[in-house]
Amino acid sequence: MQIKPILSALRRHKAGTILIALQIALTLAIVCNALFIVHERVEHVSRVTGMDESNVVAIQNRYVGTPESYIPLVKTDVQALRSMPGVEDAYVTNAFPLRQGGWSTGIQLKPDGQKEGVSSALYFGDEHTLKTLGVKLIAGRNFTSNEIVSINRDDRPAPPQVIVTKILADKLFPDGDALGKTIYYSKGRPSTIIGIVAKLTVPWTDWEYPDNVTIMPLTFNSSYQIFLVRAKAGQQDAVYKSVADTLYGVNRMRVLPENFGVRTFEMVRARAYEKDRGMAILMSIVCGVLLAITAAGIVGLSSFWVGQRRKQIGVRRALGARRSDILGYFMTENFLIALAGVVVGVILAVGLSQWMFTHFEMRRLSFTYVIVGVVVLLGLGQAAVFAPALKASKVSPVEATRSV
Amino acid sequence: MFGYYVELALRSLRRSRALTALMVLAVALGIGASMTTLTVLHVLSGDPLPGRSGSVFMPRLDPRDLDGYDASAALPTQVTWADGMNLLRAGRAHRQALMVGGATAVQSDDASLDPFFVPARFTTADFFPMFGVPFRYGNAWSNGDDEGRARVAVISDALNDRLFHGGDSVGRTLHIDGVDLRIVGVLAPWRVVPHFYDLSTGDYATTEQVYVPLRTARDLRLKRNGGVECWGSGSADEDGMETASCVWLQFWVQLDDAGAVAAYRTFLDGYVHEQVARGRFLRPARSELPDVMQYLDERRVVPGDVRLQVWLALGFFVVCLVNTVGLMLAKFMRRAGEVGVRRAMGASRRSIFLQLLTEAVAIGVAGGVGGLLVALAGLALVRQQPSAAAHLAHLDATMLATTFAVSIAATALAGVVPAWRACRIPPALQLKSQ
């Protein structure tokens, strides 16, 4: 295919050529950054919590009134939940994965550590916690019922026994011998690692250390309590519907907030990631519409060019050019314009990514997405120009003789 | 003449329906997307106290110890009980209020209504006049009630509906957390966006439903919430909050003119220096007095995602416009013959240019209408999102007018180059080749 004649023809359509190239460049810059955002959000949303998430129901409860201690109320409630039909196990805690609110502290290896320490989220629980969450204990043992103690609002949580996640254990003791070691959640108060679980994530979706979790054998003496319930297989809906009545049946002096008082874990997950999901959907729609508009623009302008050059096409056909030559001409022409567009587009895309990196604390664009974007836009250009080019190839050689 | 241009434009637009539809659609989508995101941004970054925000200020000082001292770090946004009370008692501003958020369990006389929790605010009396809070019934408590720890409360319109079916409940009793308070006022619907006076309870938190005098609430040990920052031996033990080395209260003042602001700055600076001299403050003396909007700017309350979406939509709009320029160019150049004939018949370049521009503007008007529909649909979608303040996203008159103005201006601008090119077509060449 002769490229020189194409270039000299394009020189006569500077404005149109520049506009198509510019449009392709801008589309590429926006689309590959948008797709990258989609990728990041999807990656975020699909992170696992380490729990067996099916059949778990979470209840946020607040007691009304100011009794001497909330612990007896809590114990009664947990007993009532465990004896509910369809319930496999239940426990009371201060936070759970994806809840978007919880406690964290720094762990020290020495009793009087001055350094920042290793950050960890804190989950309170008891000997039923591991079974209710469905997390796997990979070393050591579970809590026993006589290890569970209560803690007041102004106490620092630092029980003698703790269970930690594998990742946290390895961070504290890189040699992999964390089990049985002593660590400090509060100055001078030792805690022994009695168990290690495979994986469990923190309550927040955007925390720096998503896998640093400690489970403590504590019950929080507070009016705020969270109950987690594991339903027997197939019983989740029944438990979800009846659990509020069960609790109100025990004691009416409580509030289960309307929107998030009782939630299945699917609801918790959907709520935690709804912003990410919304952003991913929005970005996908924008990409789709942008590509469609760019394709339509190419079709429009190419059709116009074909219409404008009918006579020249006729002359070429009359001089012996085959249909495929004409088709090839327009396809190549578009390819050259698109190529110029993507070259500029790649520069714009990288610039845009750099700008978003500084202004929105986002990761830098991965080059795969630039390549994907380039391929998509070149392909789009070829697909869009195909119909007008086909029409051009059908111009009869007779056109050359008309209207002269 | 203009009528004739419009007629020509409409005729021409009708002739190539697909192309026209494509241009209108592109403009509509671009405009609609931009307006949707801009409206959301506008709502989220709006002025929470229109007409007042310039005279409401947050005195900031630094009572912390030297641990982790960084001279360039921002000052705390809250105050200790001691400083709050000192500044409140000094009374150097026109109005001043010391406050903290809370959550209270409300019980109804109606036994069929289960107790429920509502957000509460424990504050001194100036809160209401300073922030221009509207009352439906009754009014705020007095400074005397603050000092006297009166058992009074103001409730929101929504809570009044829920407990008293919207009637005038002034003088009736409110049961919260096991104590009884006399209702002295019921607010008219009131919402500040963002929730500037206490961002620690959520940037876009809803306004509170129960208001209780600060000292009364502390006496009754009503449940407090919000951010607490402690240092040294400070602990978050609830009973010791008044003496703890923790900042946990918000303090706002109203200063009506530049003189008052300058005087208050001097006073605040003097107060900080005095505290440093007495050894209560350990850090070098530093104070600030931002107004509401300065404070919100500093805290960057608008979510990053929202700003990102605005940029994305604007980028999208630019692509749509470039697309429209290209299509218009094609369309106008295709009519070279017609333009040639008109030129030969005596039409000036100017009139050709204006006629083609009229056509561009016609597309702009149609695009504006389409964009409005897209924006309305987009905002309806945004309101479905349960995220904070999303339900506040409504198109107001300004945004509506802006949608049209931008659409018409943008398409007219897009039409300039193609129209310019078309009107420069030499008439003779076109006529010859016919």
C-alpha cells in the first residue's frame, strides 16, 4: 500500500485529520485511566476477609438505660442467640471485617517499648469466635471459656492470651516462631500468642495493614454491642428475619438501628464496597459511551470524505484500481490518523495518570492498560471506517465520467 | 434575517437526521455528565451558612505537650474543657458557643414506640442565633439556663413529628437516657452541608435531633461522641473529661466586622501567650482564627472520588465537543455547493458565517435540552446512592441556566472553525464544478 499519496491527500484535509486524531488521543487518555480505575476498584472489592461469609448475620445493638454493668445483659443475649433455632453459633464483639469502624493499637515486643509498634485491629471475642466467623486456626489453640474477661470503657485491652493472624504473626516474628511468644498491647502488660489463624481482615476497607488482626478474649462492658451469628446452612434468611424479635423478646430496652441493626454479611459487604462498585460502574459506562461517540465521529467524518472523493475514486477505479485497493486506501488512511492519535494519546494518558497520582493519591497507570487502550482504539478506528470504506469501494468507475 | 437563518438551519438539520442526532446526542451526554457531577460537587462543597459563613470563626490553639511537636502541623480543631470554658466566659465575641456531639436514646410516652437513638448536640445557648437556626415553636434556652444547668431541651422538626405528631410540644417532657427534660423549642427543618461545626461526627452528618445545654448534658452524663485527642497522661475516661488533657469540644464564635475579627485575634493571641507564660501550654504560642469556608477548604471535606468524577466528566465533554467540531466541519463542507451559490447570489461572508453559526447554536439548544434530561436522570441515579448527602443533589436554577448557557456557548464555539472554513469557500470554484 502506497502511504505517500495518502499523506498528501490528508494534507488537504488538515482540520478533519487533526480533529479525528485529537479525539482519538483524548479518548485514549481518558479510557485507559478510567479502565485502570475500574481495575483498581474491582481488585479492592474482590478482596477476601478470611471468613466463611455465607450464613453470617451481624446485629448492632445498643442498650437503653444505665445499669451497674452491661455484662449480664450481654451474656443473656448471647445465650438467647445461641439457643435460637437455626443458629449454629454466636458471640459478642466490638467490630468485625468490613464493618468500617473498629479499634486498633500498636503492638510492642518489649514491655516498655517506645517505638510506634506494629499496628493491629482488635476484635473482642470468646471461645465461639473462630467457629462463628469460620476462620481456620492453623497453629496453637482456641480460647477457653474461663479465659474470657470483661473490660471497661477506660481500660486498655491487653489480655494475657491473644490469637493473631498469620500475617501479623510473621510481621512480629519473621522467623515464623510466633506461637507462645509474649507481646505487649499496653506498657508492661504481657500477652501470649496462644493461636494463629490463617487469615482475617480488619474492619476498614482502606487501612494500610488489611491483615493485621488480633482476637482478644474480652467482653466490652458498654451499651454498644455487636452480635455475630452463624446460621445453619439454609437457615440464614429465617435467622435474619427472627433475630430482632428474639432479642426484643429477651429485653425491650434496646435499640437495633433501622438500617443497619440487623444485616446479613452480604449486606455488610455490599455496603462496605458500594462506593467502589459505583465508581467502577460509572467509569465503565463512561468508557463505553466515549468509545461509541468516537466511533460515531469517525464514521461521520469518513463518510463525508468518501462522499467528497467519489469522483477521484471513480478515476482510480477507471485506471485499474481494484475494489480492495480502494478499501485498503481508506483503511490505511484511518490507521495512519489513529496512529498519530494514539501516539499523542499515550503521552496524554501518562500525563493524566501523573496528575491523578499527585492530586488523588492514586497508583500510577500500569503500562498494560496503555497497550490495551492503544489496541482498542486502533481496532475501533478500523471497525468504524470499514462501512464508509466499503461504500467507497463500491463506487463505480463510471463516476469518473460523470459531472465533469 | 435571523428567522430566515433559523429556518435554513432547521431545514439543514432535518436533511441529515443521523448526523444531527449524533451531534445533539454527543453534546447532550457531555453536558449532562458535566452538570451532574458539577451539581454534586456544588452541593458537597457548598456554603453551609449562606450569608453568615464569613462572620463565623473557629478559634484554634495548641494546648498539647511537646511529644511529637511539629511546628508546621495543623492546630487541633477542638479545644479542652478548660480552654473552652475560659474563652466562653471571656465573652469577647458577639456570640460564642462551646459544644460536643452525642447520641441519646429517646423514649416515648407512647408505649407502642420502641426506644430509638438520635444524634444529639450538647451546646451553649448561642449555637442557635449564631448559626441562624430557625425555630418552628418556642425558642432557644438562655445563657442563664446554661449556667443554671436547666433541664431543658430543643428538638428537631423530625423528632417532633415522630414523638408529638408535629404539634406544638413546647412545655412537654422529653425522656432521654432515663432523664426528663422540658422542651423549650422545636426547630423548623434545618440542615447544614457540610456538617462544618463538628466534622468528627461525619463530614456530611445530618443535623442533630436533640439539643441540650452543655453543662446539663455533662451533669446528667448523657452519652457523648465525636473525636477525642489526648496527650500526656490524658485518658478518655468519661468522668474525667473536664480535667483531662484532651481536646474534645468544638468552639465557634461570631464576629461581625473586620474590627471585631482583628480585636478577637489580638485577644486570642494574648490568651495563648498568657497560657504559655503560666506554663499551661508547653508549645510555642500559636493561634489561628479561620472562618467557616477557610476551615472547610483546609479540611478538604469534598470526597476525592467526587472531584475525580468532575474532571472525568469535563474530559468527556471535551471529547464530545471535539467530535461535534469534526462532524460540523464535515457537514458544512459538504454544503460547499450551496454556500457557493449563495455567495454568487450576493450573500456576504459574514451572513454565511452567521447562518452556519445559527445552525451550530440550534444544535446547542437541542443539546442543552438533552443535557438537562441526562443531568436529571444522572442526579436521580446519584440520589439512589445511600452515601452521605447524596440525596441532597438537586438541580437548582443556577445550574439549570448554566447547563443551557454552557451548551450554547460550547456548540457556538465548536461551530466557529467549521463556519469560518465554509464561508471562505471561493464561490467561482464551486459553481464551476457543478
